[in-house]
Amino acid sequence: MTRPLIGVTTSRSGGWRSYLMHRLALYRAGARSVRLMPGDPMPSEPMQGLVIGGGDDIGAEIYGGKVLPDVRIDPERDKMELGLLKAAIPAGLPVLGICRGSQMINVALGGTLHTDIYEVYVQAPKMRTVLPRKTVSVESGSRLNRILRCNPCLVNALHHQSVDRLGRNLTIAARDESGIVQAIESETAPFLLGVQWHPELLVWKKPQQRLFEALADAARKAVIPLSAEVLAGSV
């Protein structure tokens, strides 16, 4: 069985910790990984899939949101990830978005974000934990439900932004108990899925590991891998 190459986007500052967890999860799923950072050359070997990872907030000017003064942004990473998605989505390349990455998928397809969920969901508990303490309800007919096979599911929570208006051809796949969107997926793409939590930090949980296994399986079937030449015109 071949091990497809999956690109994993991270922040340049401190992103190596996140990348190591993704690398472990993908290795266990039968895939290889390569770290993608703004300013670095794209890998010469074609990629069969992408993980758009977590980290910095997305620049509010991209989706017409409210600019917050006390958040960390990385315009170069925004540009890189938008370029990757611009190339990957039309090609049908499998993509898994994690936390920021789920939000970036939505923004890339014309959607918007709540820049601070606690200004909108005022009754939502201010939870920030790497442990699986948040309950999410998964849509019964969704791809996500077929992958996770747990409903409701317990997940972690490290975000203060969330999906507001959905992007093109996207649908909500999960919400938490406060109604905050916790997962989105494409109605038309072969594999385009975003979760608001961090499954790479829950690798001992079989449902979360199945997310990476599903990505790896989809990547093996990728018809048009992303080459350096294709990416050169997008990133």
C-alpha cells in the first residue's frame, strides 16, 4: 500500500510542535507528511492531500470582518494557504482543515467568520483545553458522521473564532451545545472537510484518528496531485 504525501501548513513561529503531532497522526494513518510554511519552497514531490493546520487568526480584512487589536496574524501564511486551496479545491485534492484551517476553507470559498465567538454566543462557556471536554453533535447524514462514528463526540477547544456565513457549496457538519459551528464539509468536492477542534492532539481517540485515516485513503485515490509547477502559479 502506497503512503501518499500530505502537505501540512503551520505557523513559522512555534508550528513545529503542531507539525510533529500531525506527522505522527498521518504516519499512523499510512501517509507521509511534509511541513509547509510561508516563504519556503514547495516540495518537489507532488502532494496527494493537504492539512490546513491551526494557529494564528486569519486576517479580518480577507473576509470583511472586525479587526481585533490583541490577536496574532500572519498575512504571508494567509496568502500561502489561500493559494494552496485555490489550486487544491478545483483539482479535487483531499483537504482536511483543522481549527484555523477549517475557517480558512470557509473564507477561501467566500464565507465569513465570527471574529470573537463570545461577542455573538454570549452564553457560551469560555472553554480552552487540549482535553476532550466539549460535546459536539454531528449531522447524521454527513461525511463527518460516517468517519467519526461517534455522536455526540467529545473534543477539545482552543478557538475564539468560528464560521459565520458559509462559503460556496459548504454545509454544517457539527455544532456544539451553544450552537457554534464545529465542523463544515463540502457538498460537491470529493473530500473537503474542516473541524474546529484539534484531532492531532487526540490521537489516542479512535474516532479522531479515523479523520486522518479517511484523509490518507482519499489521498491514495487523488487523480491530480499538486506539483511544484502547479503551486508556483498559485502560492
